[in-house]
Amino acid sequence: MPLTPELQSIVDAFQNEKIVALLAPSFPVDFSYPEIIINLKMLGIQKVVELTYAAKLIDEEYEKILKANPDKQYICPNCPTIVMMINAKYPELKEYIINVASPMVVMNRFVKKEYGPDYKTIFIGPCLAKKMEAKHYDIDYAITFKELQDIFDYNKENNIAPKEFTYSVTEDGTPDFDKFYNDYTKVYPLAGGVATTIHIKGVVQKEQVIIADGPANLDAAFQEFKNNKNIRFLDILACEWWCIGGPGMMSKAPLEEKKQRVLAYKQYCRKDKIWSKFGKFEYAEGLDITR
Ligand code: SF4
């Protein structure tokens, strides 16, 4: 099957431009690690990074804001569908959206600072709404996991030769991401990914957090947030089953199986000792992480 014009132009960019892939943390549901890294590099992508370092930066900022403003309520804006819904249906809640950009946006800014202006970026994830967010925040390309698979299939069917590439390795020689961090934020695409990774113990109590997902539950979550001023934080994602239920995912596996794939990958990566050297906040000194 031919590629869509959008995908064809992206494949052409892989041949002619220097590109960094920003891979969403739900990737283990649809693709195997470390094969995904090699497969992306064979397309002509120079560097492949996870969003986990950006998630760590975001976590730190949330923690600071929540601690500094003990009487305020906040809504997490990581899901662009939620932001659109607030703008359209609950404009009175706009003021509660925390002023921190999403992991995709922060990671885009970070890699452009780190690798320089010659590099373009492509976000690859489970989300259609991220395509609009990507345009708004100068991410050069955005595709879904399904679309990435279409590109892999097209190249295979048409015997397109892989590009030459280099890749990073872990201490045991396994192909690795061109990474900056490897830790707990790999659970971001799961329920309450933000609420469970920000260090707000003693600042926000469990009963002051609402974790919600899925079209059937969004209105009730917004109403509860509005009515109960004791709620400090609304961690909300539009898709049923969070980002691992996003429309751009391929897997039709049951929820528990998808979830286990993300958790198993997180567990697997703990063996990678190299990570202890990464993830310092000073790497991102001066980086704008506001929305
Ligand atoms: S919950 Fe769905 S719409 Fe929201 S960011 Fe995740 S995949 Fe995108």
C-alpha cells in the first residue's frame, strides 16, 4: 500500500534531514525493546530518545508549584484533548491549568538545545491530538505508532535499503536510547502517572488528588474538582485506559496485558547501571518548561 502524502514527506525527511525521534513511554505496548531503536535508526533517524528526562523535569516543577501554593488547585495539561475540552466546555477552569508544558514539548526544547538547531524532531506516540500540540509547539513532525508501523511495512514491501547508522549501548552491549535518564517516569502513560511520580508526600494528601480517564468519567471529574475546593490536583487523561488506550496504538490486548508491558520494560531497564550517571537537573539549566 502506498504511504499517505504526510507519511511520504516524513520518510523523505528521514533521508534528507537530521532527525531526533521523541518516543512516547507507551511504546513497549506496540514495539519491542531494543529492536525499536535499531528499526528507527534504519529508517535514517539519527537519534532516538525517550521522554523520561522531560518527565523528571516536569515532576520537579509540579512539586515546587504545589509546595509554594498550598491553597491553590491545579489541573494537569499533559493531555491535549483535556486542554481542548477545558477551553470548549469548562473555560472557567482554564485558570487552574498548571503552567508546565507536556513531556513532549519539554523534551523537544531540551533536545534542540542539546543537539543544536540542525536537528529536527519527530514525536512518535499513541495520540492523534498530540499532532496539533506538536504544530503549536514547533515539533517538526508527529506520527502515531500505527503510522510508524505503516512506514516499516512500506519499506519492507518495497525492499527499501536501511540507512547506515550508529547507536548507543548499555554496559552489557545492548542497543540503547540516546538517553539522558532512565527511571520511574516510565509509568507516565498509566493511570495517575503524574500524581504517582511527583514527590508530594506531606504536601498533598491522597484524598486531595483526582485521577480520571475515559470519556465517560471526564465530566464527573471536572465537576468534583469544581465543587470540592479541598482537591489540589486533577490528573486527567481523555482516553479510556489512559495513553495506552490512545487511538494511535495498534495493540488490542486487554488492559492488564498492556499495563504489564510498560511495567516490565521499566523493571527491565533497572538493570541498566549506566542510568545512575544521567538525569541531572543542571543539564536543563535555563530551559523554559512553561506552557
Ligand atoms: S490520553 Fe489519549 S488523547 Fe490524551 S494524551 Fe494520552 S493518547 Fe493523547
